[in-house]
Amino acid sequence: MTTSADVKIPIPESASIESDKSTWRRRLKSLFKPGGVGLVAIAFILAACIAVPINLANNSEVPPAVAQLTGIPGMLWLRALKATVLPLILASMILSMYRLRRIDGAGSMIAKYIMSYYICTTFVAVGTGFLACFAVLYHVITPVSPEDLEKLAAGSSDSDTSSGISRDDLPETTVADQVVGIFEQVVPVNIVGSIAQNQLLAVVTTGIVLGLIIPSNDSPIVKFMEEIETIIGIVIHYLILSAPVGVFFLLFSSLVILDMGDIMKLLGAIIGTSMAGMLTQWLIVYPLMFFLSTQRNPFPVFPAVIPATVTGLGTSSSAASLPASMASAEKLGIPTVITKFALPLGMTINMDGTGIYIPCVMLWMAAAQEVSLNFGQVATIGVLATLGAIGSSPVPNVGSTLTLLIADQVGIPSIGFFPLIMATDIVMDRFLTAVNVSGDLWGCLIATHWLEKKINLEDLAQATESTRETESRRESQSIIPKR
């Protein structure tokens, strides 16, 4: 006897085609939404189509005043973006530490292992970024000519884009002096002054300490920081909507005065170096960490991880990749109670791609200008890249803005380089997301192996119920899609 459950209703071919068309329409609509990567790419192409002919027609001798005046809208947009990032990082660090401290019981154990993994991989990712620079960048990069550097300096209309510190102005210091200088930044004498001076390391450590010592749920500091996070999120939302306009004028002001051959070499150097670092992280670092943690063969894991990684590559969004990540976790046999905690948490703090990208960009800017970095500067870049990748909020292009703040901190001139960084972001952001998504899944596997020896599945289920309310509250407070 045939039941209704056994009857298969054929789906008309026309309906399937309409469904495919609807899917493509949604994808195109999301690609070209206000502030989306599609419009930013169009802004880049338009800026190049207008600026390059002007540059070539004048044999790269366009007066710097042209770049100064045309760069004003982009300069204003960049200053506004920089003004929001540091307060947002401070609020995010305070609230993150506070919320993690409130998790107790089995949830505390889950958080401890997941956080340990994420911090460890971010630290390793920063090291991978440095390794990629030493292995690739310094063999392929061509320094910018002194004439082009003078044009960039003369054409910049933003006096705050660079720290204004040249390599000739840096005093001769010993390694001991440099190490002491790093620790002096960790504990600021004047917290307000450190914020005013964009001292990122002091701001991050201050946020961590405040988040760990806030006394109660009713503390006005928590409510104040939640309001700050919300308000700055709204401001950044509108800044992202205006990103195509800002990117257009920033790129135009640089392309109109620089030698195009040098620009293409610079872009190729940073993209190639970053890609080498990310492939190393994906193909070597994650499988090696899995093997060392579990003593299991990592290669059978790749077929299950690849679909989520490809989804991250296509969508450039960890949030949009979450369903695919959940499906991959199910194929890998990871308990749902772990994935429901680890994957949403990984969307906000597991930024291994950013950890690789920041050192690459910093050393790229230094090498392009033939700036020699001492031990203290390299160590500061490593510390700030690690803390910045963990503490950065899920805001589009926040990693690019962090590079400017870190450049100011270590004295690397960044005049004129931000438009080129934004240009590489159009390509690299998708690969950053792919690395982040795959790192979350490897972390779930390793955390499952650790936790199986500590607590049983019933405890895990109970822990998930206790943390679900906290996670849903965090999701409802965020108005910006998570990366």
C-alpha cells in the first residue's frame, strides 16, 4: 500500500529554473547593495578609468594640488572611519571580557577551551604573516621611488594619516630599551591621553582589565559601553554605505599622480604575500595543530571543511557562511552543543585571516619606503596584530583601518598607502573570510577532542542552554552583519 509519504511530487523544470534565477537575483542584489563590495569595485574601476588617462597624458607630472583637492571627500571619510574604530575596540574589549567572565559551570569550560584555541591560532597566524613576508615579500617587492614618495606626501590632504615620524628621526635604541618601551605602552600613565593619541596597545589592555573587574550586572559602565557600541555601530553603518564615494576619491587622488607600473608591482607584492600566508595557514598550520592535539590524520577532514570554506570565499561573510559551517560540523560528527557555542563566537574573535594580513601590510608599507624596523617595532606590530585581530569588531574593512593605527604606533609613514590597501581589500577580504571560517571548524574538532575527556554530552547540552540567552542578546545588539 502506497502512503502519502511515499508519493514523490515531481517538481516542474520551469520551477527549478525560476528558483535558480531567484537565487542569482538575491546574490546580485546583495553584491550591489549600498556600501557592498560590488559598488566599491565599481568605484575602484571608475577611479582608475578617469585617473589613469590623466596621469598618462601628463607623463605622471600632475600637480600635487590636484590630488590634494580631489582627495578631500576621501580624506574626510577616512578621518571619520579612523575616529570610530578605537572607541569601538575599547567598548568591544570591555564587553567581551565582561560577558565571558559571566559564563559559569560547564559553559565556562567550553569557553576556556574555545578561547584558548582561538587565541593560539591568532598568535600563530600573526607569525605566519611575518613568515610570508620573509619568504615572499622581501624577494618580490620594489621600493617606491623617492619622487613618488614626495608626490604622495605633497598630495596628501590629511595631516593625520601618518605619524609624521621618519626613519631618520627615530633615536638609536638597544633591544632592552625597545622591550621596556613595549611594556610601558601596556600600562599607560594617562588612559585618556592614550586614547587621544591613538595608542592602540594601551587601549586594548585597558579594555581587558576593565572588563575583568566590572563588579555587577547593574554596573553603569556596562550599560554605557553597550550604548557606545550601539551608537558607533550606527555611525559605521552609514560610513560603510558611503564607502564607494570615499574609496573613489582616495584612489583617484593617488592614481592620478603615481606611476602605474609601480602601483601594479606594489599591489602584486601585497596580494601575493598575503595569499602565501593564508594558504600556509589553511594547508599546513590547521592540519598540523589538529594532528598535534588529537594524534589523528587531518586529511580526511578536508572534504567536509571545503564546502564551508568555499561559501566563505563566495559570500565574504562569516555570518552568511554559518549554515554551511553547521552542515560541515555535522558531517564531521561535532556535537551540536559545541558548534552552537564555538561557531558564533568564532565569527567575532577568530580573525586568523586578519592576523595574517596586518603584519603583511605593515611590513609591505615599510619595505616599499625602505624603512628599517627594529626589534621593538616588529614586536609591537606582532602584539598589536594579535590583540587587534581578537578584539576587532565585526565591521567591514576594520582590519585596514587598524593598519593605520598600528602604523602610527610604530612610526611607519602611511601617507597615500591606504587607497592601495582598500584596493587589495576588494580581493583579499574573501580569502580572509575563507580562512576564518575553516579555522572555526578546525577549532570545533580540537575542542571536542579536549572536552570529551572532561565533561559528557549531557553537561554540554546544559551548558549550551545557559549560554544561548547571552549569545542571542549579543546578536540582537549588533546592527552590523558579522564578518
